[in-house]
Amino acid sequence: MRFFVFLPAAVLALFIANASYAQNNELIYSEEHFQALDANNDGKISAEEYRQFMDDAFTQLDTNGDGYLDRNETEGVFNEDHFEFLVGDKTGKISRQQFLDQAMRDFHFADQDGDGYLDYP
Ligand SMILES: [Ca+2]
Ligand SMILES: [Ca+2]
Ligand SMILES: [Ca+2]
């Protein structure tokens, strides 16, 4: 399965072994990537499983534990355009809520049939 997902492309590559990029930040998922996200092993990724994964990812990225991601913490994860896009305001940092909101927009974008789950490739 190949689909374009903006935020996960950057984050998943960091936290899932062997995730690989194609061009334009398109992440190529293999079955093992899906298994990493599919916490209850029912063969599909629910919105809640996805949200939990991204929430954990945020916690790991927020190395100084202030509840925001700044440029230093996201170096090598987001380029400058991505960072500005995610910040979206003048704080200069990405809050957990902003991060998860974008993650869930990506989830629903990737869920093309709209059943609330991402299926295995
Ligand atoms: Ca599942
Ligand atoms: Ca931080
Ligand atoms: Ca679906």
C-alpha cells in the first residue's frame, strides 16, 4: 500500500524500523509497519491505535518535556516548511494538540473508504 500522509511520513520513519521514503515524503508501508501500529493485532489500524502511536511519538520527540516541540527537537524530522505548517501560529512551537490534530487529519485522509480503519497492504 502506498499513500501520501504528511505527518506520519516524517514520524513513522523515525520510530518504525526500515520505513523507507519514496519521493515527496511518501512513506512506503510494509506489513511490519502496520503491525507496529496495530496494537491489538486485529488486522487493521483504528483511529485510536493511530492516535496513541502518535501521542507516544510526541512524548519521545519532546526531549525537554515542556509539552511542545521546538526546532531543535524536530531537527531531521520536519524540514522548515513542515515545521512552520505544523506550528501554524506565532508561538514557534508545536503543541501536543496541534501535533495530534494533524496526525488525525492525516489518518482520515489515508482512510479513503471512510470506515475509520486503515487496512493492511
Ligand atoms: Ca487494530
Ligand atoms: Ca520540548
Ligand atoms: Ca479504511
